Amino acid sequence: RWGIRLCSGDCLDASGDINHERSPMDYFFLSFPIEQTNLTIRLTNKRLSAKGKKELDKREFYKFLGVMILITRFEFTSRSSLWS
């Protein structure tokens, strides 16, 4: 069984960590500290509001990050298909 040992000492494999204490989504969220995420959303919303556009919520923010990471990993025929 394959796995990656993190600097924290935890092991991560395809289903999460080997002890099944954290899921892959847990590791995804750990990559983005909550204070930084809140600041990014707040500053983004300030600019969106100034332009009269709909504000971003946390769920949309994480979806956007997920898609941005996804497009670096796979080849797609059309980038627009990622947003539909």
C-alpha cells in the first residue's frame, strides 16, 4: 500500500491518512488557513461590491480553488466545460 509521510509524521494515502483520522478533503482545507481564507473572501467581496457584482461565499471560494487545482492536473478539451 502506498502512502506519503508528511512533515507532521502523518501518512496520507488515496483514502486519506493511513489511520483514517483525516480525509483528503480535510487535507485540502488544511492547505488554506481559515484566517487567510476569510481575509481573501472579505477583500474580494469589497472589490465585487464596488463593481456592483454578487459577493462570493466560502463555498464558492473553495469550489473555485478546487477547479483551479483540477485544471493543473488534467487536460480538458474546453476550459469553459469546467465552469458549467
